[in-house]
Amino acid sequence: MKQASFPKTKTRIAAAISLFSLAPFVGEFLLGNLPVTMVWLLPYLALLYGCGALLIRETAVRQHLNTGGLLILCLAYGIVEEAFHTQSLFDPNYVGLRLLDYGYLSFLKMGSWWTVFALGIHVIWSTAVPIALLDGLFPESKGKPVLGTSGIIVVGLAFVFAAFTPLLTKSKEAFMASGLQFALAGLVVVLLVILAVSAFRKKKPERMGSKRVPGPFAVGLTAFLLGSGFMATTFLITYIPAWGSIGAMILIFVAGCILLSRWSNHSGWSSRHSLMGTGGLLFTYAWYGFVQVPSLGSITPLQDTLGNILFACIALGLFLIAWRKTRNLKKERNP
């Protein structure tokens, strides 16, 4: 299969920097997990989120992976972050939040609910949404690599540094997962990467069905409702057993994947459909940021609200830029 050509150098640089910044912005600040007073952490977080998203995108593009393969790589990223960088999958009292108590599995020493929720938001919002939004912001780079060999090496080294340095700098009193937990997590990551690149490549020629698909707005609304339903399961923790919340999250995720697979394989699917779906998920995080209490940092409720308004406006601005570029692209193709 012929390797896609590179976009112009200026576009490559702008796209790479944008994704490098977008991933931590969406994954931590738009979510509301970190307040506006900690925005100075963005460059450091970008070494983890941004480099991770860039590696996922470059692998998917260069290996010609379909959406399923991309999402599997996103899942591998989520495991790296939560099993090695933060160890929240194993730490019973991570930042004092007791995340594993709800649905705790004693034989695995893990929390079933937290595992599904944390990996779910990493797959969807920390990685897939910023990568998809990049296609709207830089349509000329869609399906094309933006990093050269040297760039991949630098980004890869930066990601490894950010992901694993906390393991080497922890104090003796801090929590540390067992060697077996690390080994199993690492094995799962390796198997997921192998699965993605070996079984989820795009088929040529692609068969496109002739059935009509919903309009872009309907696709965006569906994505917004499904994403909101996924995030809203956090409100049910004190009311229903963990298995009920977990079942709801998995059902919503599977439903979204099925709809995306069916709709995107029809000839009526366009870049505007993809962008609206991405926007629906992006705005899910925008509203959730207003109800999310920051996990770290000291901030007043008013400051937090003002920060969330700022982040929501940035997200809206990015979406509108992508929408205009997608619209202009359509006009160029259909003068």
C-alpha cells in the first residue's frame, strides 16, 4: 500500500503543535479536572497527552488503520497513563479520592467502575476527539503524516519520559503497584498495539453503501447525547450498583461505535458529518466541566466557573474554525 504524501511543511508544523496542545487541553482543562489556575501545567501535560496523541495518529496514518484500529491504540494509551503514569488503576487512594472503592475487585486489586470510566474517557476524549478535530482544523493534512522519522523519535522519547518518570521519582512512602500489576498492564498494551496494526487495517477498495445517512446536525446531536449519557453515569454512583453504571457505559460506547461504523460506511458520509460528531463529543466535555470539581488545585467556585467559561469558548472557537475550513473545502471541490 502506497504511503500517503506529506502536507506542506508549514501545515505539518502547525498541525503537530496543535494536536500537541489540544490533547491536554481537552483531556484535563475542558473536562474541568484541572482548574484555570493550573493552566501553566499545559506544556508538561502535553508531553504525555500531546505526544501520545501524535504517536497514535502517526501510527494510524502510516499503518493505514481504520477507526477501530485507532480506538484500540487510544485504549493502549489510556492504560499507559492510568497504570504507569498515575497508577490510578491500582492506587486505592489516588489523590485522596478513593476511586477504586465503587465496584472494587479484590482479586484484581482494582476498581471495576473506575477502570471502565477512566479508560473510556481516555479513548474518546483524551485522544480520539483531539485527533478527529485536527482533521477539521487542517483538512489538507487529513490521512497524511505530519511527523518525519526524526520527529517520531523525539516525540516518542518525550512520551516515554513523561509517562514513566513518575515511577522513578516517587518517594518511598508513596504508593507503588506490584511488579505483577505493571507486567500485566504492559503485556495488555503490547497486545493491543499488535492487534490494532495487524487486524484493523483499511481495506482497499472500500465498499461504500448507498443508503442515506442522517444530516450532520443529527449526527452531532446523537454524539452529544451519547457522550452526555456516558459522562452522566458519574451521577449514579451513590444510587445504583457498580455493575449497573458499568453496563450503561459499555452499552453507550458500543452503541456509538455501531452507529459510527454503519453511517461512515455509506457514500452520504462527509467531512461535515465527522466534524459534527466530533463537536458533539467536544461540547459534552464543555458542559461537564461546569459540574466537575477540580481534582487538584485551590480555586474559588467563581474562579472555576469563569475558567470553565473560558475553556468552553476556546472549544467553541476551535470548532467554528474547523467548520469554516470544512465548508470552504466543500466549496473548492464543488465550485
